[in-house]
Amino acid sequence: MSDSQTQHWQALGRDHLLPPFTDYKALNAKGTRIIERASGVYLWDSAGNQILDAMAGLWCVNVGYGREELVEAAARQMRELPYYNLFFQTAHPPALALAQAIAEIAPEGMNHVFFTGSGSEANDTVLRMVRHYWAIKGQPERKVIIGRWNGYHGSTVAGASLGGMKAMHGQGDCPIPGIEHIDQPYWYGEGGELDPDEFGVKVADQLERKILEVGADKVAAFIAEPIQGAGGVIIPPDSYWPRIRQIIDRYGILLIADEVICGFGRTGHWFGSDHFGNAPDLMPIAKGLTSGYLPMGGVIVRDEVVATLNEGGEFYHGFTYSGHPVAAAVALENLRILREERIIERVRDKTAPYLQARWRELADHPLVGEARGVGMLGALELVKNKKTRERFADPGAAMTCREHCFRNGLVMRAVGESMIISPPLVISEAEIDELIDKVTRCLDATARDVK
Ligand SMILES: *Cc1c(COP(=O)(O)O)cnc(C)c1O
């Protein structure tokens, strides 16, 4: 595509588009990057550059780009029944078949799904469903949901409130009442002198303190990502989830595991909750559910919660596109691909161990204080001094590194002073080698710039 065509698209962006999570003035001064097509793990921009997409879009293109089966599934369903709803005591085959397929892969005792259009809507659903659940049980004062600082649960009012992103809270009076936050299990950034497991127990115990502070009879649920994604691929120490589980059981509150990123194979298991064995009551899902080919989310619900909802009369909640037939048909086909091609097994047994071994080699780089990861997730902590974990002064090194990534045909994301990856699950060993080579080159270039 010619330069003038790219400039034309950029002008349209400036004149008409308000993109998400963007500093409009800064972007308009610079011009947006135009992505035109994609195949496998690669993107092509309007200047013809081939870019290795180490973020799988936004953590979602699990089966990779260009899967004709998903295109065909959508086209077939559009011809058969492009739209109908689940409101009026009606249903349609794609939503029913998908609900069954999700129940088959979900943890034991989780057999129902409430469909939404996105992960944020899933968390709005969770907020209302959990409070409704306790009201049915005769404990309507149990309203408070405890989340975590730097957790991410979406960008609607409920999502932003449940999440712990202070910058988001600062815009639009979030969190809404009835949401509390505790610290995240971010050992590298906040663990100080403690060893990881001591730190894991210490931050998990904040849940108990918060429950007692709020009043044990007022707390409805705890919400957390099994591994924090948008917060910077923060992997809790091994001691964390078992301790959280003990506290949940002690006070009888509900556990909500936000599986929007971890779900559908990201950790080498179907769900992050399988990886940690944390037995949640509700699991918001989205992203990898359709591999991002169409928007769809949902909440997978434990049988005991469903039994209570069954006693509560009408649940006055839902979306026009809950269980949308075309999205459901694509999700169903996406699950078939994941299952029949044994993609998650291959991640678990082969490609994730390879990625993680190669990723940890990056810890030898002078800029890298820690290289961590699980499954097809990874993070690098960029530091000035590895021993003291001292960071580079504002603006830091990560934004510089991200610019070098784009220049070197690689998409990695910068979160604070971490560089993070979440590649398509289908990435091959040769492509992982290419990824590591490119990351090394970008780290070298960054080191030259910040020194
Ligand atoms: C992306 C994300 C969401 C929000 O999903 P949307 O589809 O963007 O609304 C919620 N929770 C987690 C953990 C996410 O990563």
C-alpha cells in the first residue's frame, strides 16, 4: 500500500475515530498504524511490514489468524439464522450446543453458561448475579465484592470498579459503592525482602483482614484473575491460591475467577483455574472463546449457584446479543479446532516448555531483572540495576523498547516497566526462535538508548 494511502487512513482516524485507551492528541500528532491483514501469527501493516504478533491481538487470537473453518462457520450460520434472542423463552441450536461444549471442558460442577457480548459485560453480569444470589439466600446485605489493586476486569462501570486500575478509577467516579480492593501478588515489584511464598501468604491474608474489616456478613465474593494479564502478566507465588481458597472456605464467600485471558488454553490447560486448582464459583470468559473472530463473552456458573438462581424468580438481566447465534457458531467451531487439533495439549507438553525455556534465557540480558511466564504468557521486568531492582527514571525503558519492537516487526506490549507477550497458541518452535531473536535485538537497541 502506498504512503499516500496510509496517510489517507491516518487522516480518517484523526477526523472520525475515537479509539479505546488512547491519548487522542498524542496519537493524532503521530499517526496511527494501519493493520490490513493477518495470517497465522503474523500481521501486515499498510506499509507492507510483516509483524510477528506476540500479543495474539489483545490476548485473544488463540488459534491464530486466517482460519477458514471459522469463516465458514460464520457464513453458514448467517444464512441459516443470523439473529435471534434468548429472551422470550426461546433458544437456538448454536447457543445450546455451545453451552453444552463449554460445560464439557469447564471444571467439575460448572455446567451452565450465561452469555454476554464481551468480558466487561461478563463482569457486569457477575456483579448483579452474585448480589442477586445472596438476596435469594436471604442475605441481601452481602453486597461487597473484593477485588485487587492492578487487577483488570474490563472497562464498563462494573468492570472498571471491580478492577484496580487507579488511572481508570480517576475517570468517571469509579469504583461504585460496595467494591473493595486488596494488594496484588506481585512479588518482583512489591515483595521486597520476602521470599515469594512468604509474600504470597502475606498478600493472600489481606483478603481475610479485608473481610473482617468490612464485616464477614457483608462480603459477597472475591474476584481475581488466576494470572493478571493487563496488569503485567503477574503470576502469583505457589502459596497464594491455596491460601486464598482456605480464606474463601472459612468465610463462605463466592470465588470469581476472571478467565477472560487465562481461559481456552492460555496456560496449557483449558482454564487458569485448572492450572491452579482453585475451584471457583463463577468464571467470566471472553477473548479466546471465539479466538477474537467475533465478540462474545459469558459467565460459567457452578451448579450450586444455579440451583439458588432457580429459586429466585426472574433474573432481570441480559443483552440483545447474549448467545448471538453467529458468534456462538464461531465459538463452537473454535472449540472444535482447539480440541481436535490438540492445540492445548501441544502448548502444555511442547511449545510452552520450549517458549518458557527460551524466554528465561533473556534474564541474562543486562536490562532484564526478571523473565517469568506460564504457558503462552510471559513478562520481562526492565531495570537499571538487577541487584537493587532500580528502574530507569521517567519515562523508563519500556516505551522505548515498544517502539523498537514495532520497528523490528514485533508486537509486544509495555505495562509499566514490563514487556509482556501472549502469542497465539499455535505459534511454532521456529516462530518462537524468531520471537526470541527479535526481542533480544529490541532489548539491545533499548539498552543503547537508555544508557
Ligand atoms: C480483556 C479483559 C476483560 C474485558 O473484556 P472486554 O471483552 O474487553 O470487555 C475482563 N477481564 C479480563 C481479565 C480481561 O483481560
